Amino acid sequence: METDPAPTPSTPDRKAFWWGPILLGLTYGLVARFLFGFEPLEFAMAVMTLSFIILVPGVIGALTVLWWQPEPRWWLALFLPWVPSLLLLATTFALLWEGLICIVVWLPMALLCASIGGVIGKLLRRSSRGPATLVLAALPIVVAPIETQFEDPVHVRTVHDAIVIEADAADVWEEIREVPPIRPEELGDSFAYRIGFPRPIEARLEGEGVGSVRYATFEGGVTFIERVTEWEEDESLAFTIDASAVPSTTFDEHVAVGGRYFDVLNGRYEIEPVAPGRVVLHLTSEQRLGTRFNGYTQLWTDRFMGDIQETILEVVKARAEAR
């Protein structure tokens, strides 16, 4: 008489090995995002900390690999943590906890830290998984209150762009002192605008010379108040930039211009004649960064400000050459 073969794990159980650890990582990430973004706890933990930006994705990756069955190979330990990390970013975006700009900026960092966490999770499989899980889950929460005792470092960045214009200095000057309304087709496309930065509309001048005021307006009701500090006709124009009139709803609080972590301080145009009827127009701006990871965020602010400045210079070039 034949006997039944030994029971094997059922299909549902095998599927559980797939979604269980991923759900664990996603749930941990959502709980951490809620706690680090909970205003009454701001004195002890915040989203813009190393504890959240680096440790939380690392823990998500470690927990996912730690509980994955069977034990994943090294390549899977590196890339498996990306699944709960991407789900977390998508969920926070859907819940309006994060804006698209924040998602784009932090995606590379989140995936890198999650992969490192995945490697750590694979190494920790040799120990008891229960205690390892508790230690990992508590790590960002324990470190955050210590980290928040230190001030955010402040770093001032300069972004410079230039363009050759086939026009006289006087014609270029007329296009930078005041900018009439810009048509959408004049701006073209850029990475910064595609991910949510408002497009420039116009720059209206009140008065002339040092002390006059330019009102630079952008989409979404954004207005920057620019007070002129240098006025040399046909040569240079410089101004400070005040973002106090920008609506608080325009940007995510973590990337808000004039906010705690980022601000645009000033701008300067310089017209450099290089030949009869030809000039090089320089546009320089200074930004303040105040995060714990300025080395990383400056890569993005340089890219975004470069995009915006380049499109503005293209508008000036086209208009000056058409005069």
C-alpha cells in the first residue's frame, strides 16, 4: 500500500515569504515617517535628520532581508530592499506626506541606504532574528534625540551660468532690468520644471538704480522681492532676494525657498562684451543650505538652480537677438 508523500509548503505559504518581509519593511517605514514627522515630537526627531534619511531606509532594507525566506543571495540582498523603499515613497506621495521634489531628491539616497541595510540584514541572519529586529527597529529612534541636540550646519553655495548673445550690451540690458511676461513656449522644458518647480512669469521693476525693487513672479502665486544693490547700465545688475511673500503651500516644507533648510540669497547679472554686437551674459546666484547632508543636497540645488538660470538666460538671449 502506497503512502502519501511528505507534505510540502503550500502555495499560499510560499507567497507569504514574498510579501511578508516586504510588508514588514513598508510598515516600519510608514510608522517611522509618521513619528519623525509628528510635530509634538519635533524636539527629539525630525525628517531632515541623518537618523531618518539614512538609518530608516537602512533598517527597512535590513528587516526585509533578515526575514526573507529562503536566505537570499548577495545580489538579492542588495536589490530586494528597493521594493519596500519604493512602496514607501509612493505611499507617502499618495498620502501627501511628501512632494514630488522631495521624492526625486531622496530616491537615490533611500535606495543606496536600503541596499546597505540589506547587506547588514544578510549578515545578521547568523544571529537570533528576534533580538536583531528589536535593535534595528529602535536604532533610529534612539539616535534621533541625540542628533537633534546639534545645530544644522550652514553652507552657502554659488551657482553660475553664462550664455553668448549676438546683441549689443544695451539690448541685453533692456531684457534683464525688467522682464515682460514670458510665454510658455519661450521657456521650453527642463528637469526642474518637470518635477514641480514653478515656471517664471515676469520680473516687474519699480524705480531705477540702487534701491529699486523687482518683483519676480512665478507660477502658483510665487513672488520673490528683489531689492537692487548694484546698478550699472549696460554692465551689471545685482539684487537681494526675499522669499517671504512665497505661499507656504507652494513647496514642501523640506525644500521651501526661504525655509529652514534652503534659501536663495541674491542674484547678479553681468554683461561682458566680447566683440562688436556680441556679449556673454553671466547669471550668478547664492543659496543657503542648512541640512545635515549639505554635501548631498548641494548636488541637487546646483542642478535645479542651473536649470532655472539656463532657461532664463535662453529667454533673454532670444529676446535680445530679436531686437
